[in-house]
Amino acid sequence: MRTNDIIREIQRLPISKRIYVVERTIRSLRKQEEQNAMKIAADALFVDYNTDAELKSFTNLDYEDFYEAK
């Protein structure tokens, strides 16, 4: 289905359904934008993480057993 066909179909919907489509689309765009921002941030910190020993000091604990204190 082409973009024009999708728009035409949306225009045929009642207003409440059109609003629903717009809201879901905006929510999807925001989620994708957030994921892209997180990936950019992770990529930017990757070099620092691999070269800075202080940032990796807690990774030694990753394989130790963890017991919750009650």
C-alpha cells in the first residue's frame, strides 16, 4: 500500500479513529526517537568504557553471586 492510499484510508475513518491513529503514530515516533538517542549515547560512551579502567571496575562483580539482604 502506498502512502497516498494509507492517507486516503485514514481520511475515511471517523474523527475518533483518526485521532487514535495519529496518537499511536506519534507514540511510535517518540519511542523510536528515544531508542535512537539511547543508541547514540551508548555508541559515544563505548570508547570511554573500553579504555577507562575506572569505568570497568564494577564489571568484576558481574559474575559473583548476589544475595539479597533481608
